[in-house]
Amino acid sequence: MMTMIGYSQLMKDIFNVDKDSVEALLEMLAKHKPSELRMKALRMLAKAEEETISGLLKLAGENNTGGTYKTVGSFFTSLAKDNILGVEKRGQREYWRFTEKSKDLQSYLYHSE
């Protein structure tokens, strides 16, 4: 006998995330006009746990200076204002990470490529 698994349970089983939490965070993310480049950097951050923007862009195989850097930098800054990302300055570098509030989103992005 085959059992139907609900969408919420599927999200929980596959991504180990709360569907409502991820949907709310994705809605917040959409406000900041995520482009392919911005989402690529965010997925890299989900995998790296903590990294500089320059480091994430290198991991993604993208140019890590100029307009590319500024685009991702402004996106990450706006996500920090919504408490989706956190940033810690160490010397001259800023290290970005997902906040406790957005761990479900991090897990979802980590597994959704």
C-alpha cells in the first residue's frame, strides 16, 4: 500500500527544514530581487558555512571584484538588515554566515542545487 506524504513532511524529510520557515524566508529574500549571481553566491555561502564575498565568488567561478562584488555585497547587506545573514569583521575582511533564524533556509539552499 502506497502512502501519500504531504509537502511539509517531504520538505522535513528531504531537506530537514520547516516548510513554513523556508517559505517565509524565501518571501523575504524575494524582496531583495535575487539574481542568478546573487543566489549562486548565497548557495555557496550555504555550503561554506562562513566566508568572505570575494571567497564565495571565487568558489562560484565568478569575477570577485568590481561590479560583481558590489552586487553581491549590497544583496548580502540587505539580507543582514533582515537578519537572514550575519557578518563579522576580522581585520580588513568581512565574514558572512547565515543567522540562527535562517538555518532552515541555509539547509534548503545547501540541498537544492
